[in-house]
Amino acid sequence: MEIYQLRTFVTVAQQGHLTQAAELLHLSQPAVTAQIKALEEDFGMPLFERSTGGVTLTRVGQELLPQAQAILTAARDLMNHSRMLKGEMKGKALIGTITTPEMTNIGPWVAALAEKYPLIDIQLQHGVTGQILNKVRKKELDAGFYIGNNPYVNVNTLTLTELCFRIVAPAAWQSRIEGLQPRELGKLPWIGISQLSSLHRLTTELWRELNIAPKKIAEIDHVPTICSVVESGVGLALMREDEAKPLEAQGRLCLIPNIEKRADLQFVYPADREGEPILQALLSELVSVWKI
């Protein structure tokens, strides 16, 4: 029995699918299957039941899973401790960023890291929230920022703050939207949002809550472009309240009253990297900058 085999066992158990586990482990499906088979031969009992839809743990697999997870945690802690004994912290951290630097406090955070840990090479990669979460899940990124609920058990989160989103409309529509009932918003055109954007999910959830299915105009994943299109009189869209209110004050757009959507801004990272020195440094400075 090898540590890498236990890691494969735990990943397959979490994903419930050999192909998805292979993708996360950066292995071929036959290699994953071979590792599971080797473990089952060592234990003398099957760990999974196979079906066309994926795999599920047998009773034996359910009993052994917590112990396998504990062994992986102990091995990771041992490795992390050895790294800390080497002395000054150094290495690379590839971080996924989203939206605006002001919203994520990226400037003060990187400045604090650079001052305290000068040998950590911070590399920032800008993207869309859904894309960032997926890359963290696949370990293509070491960590990143994300808006919304994290559905993955192999990704941990640190909640930074709660964001408020409002429905914005063209300024010229002020009289048109006055006294409008929520369900009547479904009769107006909306700006379509890219499916990789958190705004897409939040907008879809809001539509479901309001019981509407509006006509979508275009599809955009860039907030300044969404704002410009709304200002031009094309339709409604969801926007962060802190971005929308100054524009309302300038007379560039108007806000639909009494309707809001809230979501958490989170910092996400692979669960099996919990406790790694560089990750702990990232988290520690985030907590300090955000005063959590």
C-alpha cells in the first residue's frame, strides 16, 4: 500500500467517478483503475461498486475512507513540518483573481506578502469566477478568489465578505420601472451573462426566486461592458451595489428598489494543501488585510 494509492482511493470516493478522479489526479483512467485494483488486492476486499453512472463505496470502503484521509493528513503535516524546518519560506504561488483589484484588496494583500515573505513568487492570473474555481479544483491554480457557494468537497474556502447585488436599468427607464412589480421585470429585456461568470448563476437564482424567465439580449462576461450596454438602453442586468450606486448618483443608470441578491466573496484553495507553509502565509495575510 502506497500513499499515492490512498490519495487515488480518497479522490475516487469524493468524485464518485473514475474519469473525473483521473482528471483531478492528472492520471489516465486505466492508471486510476489499476491503483484501486492494487489496493483492493492488498485489502482482500472490494472498495467500490461499479455502475454505468460511476462508482460508490462498498461498506468496507466506507469504513476505510476516514482512516485513509487521516493517513494523508498526517503525511501532509509531516511534509509541511519538514519544509518549515528548512528555514525561510520560499516558492511560487499562482493565484486566480477576479473582477476589480479594489474588490479583492489584491494590492494591500500582495504588498503585505512581498514585505513579509520576499522569497515567495506571487503570480496573478485574472479570470472569470467559475473558471477560477475549476482551475483550483484541478490544481492548475494554487488558490484564487471566487463569488458564491463552493460545491466541491476537495476545495476549501475562506469567506472574506458578503457582497450585495442589485438590478440596474437604463437611466431613461426611471419612469418605466417606478411601481413595477417584481414579476413584471420578466417582461423586460435583460443582458445575458457568460455561464462562467458568478453573475450568471446569481442572475439565474434571482430569476427563479422572482419566478420570471426574461428574454436575454447578447451575452457578456465583462462588467464595464455590461454597464455600458445597460446605459445605452438595451436592458436590465445584475451589478454589485457598490459599483452601481455611484453610477446612479451620476445619472448614468437607475436601481430597481427593494430587490437584492447576496453572495459571499471567498478565497478558495485545494483541500489537500491545507497546512502547507506557503498557503498558510497567504491565508494569514488575507485574514490580516480583511480584518477577519
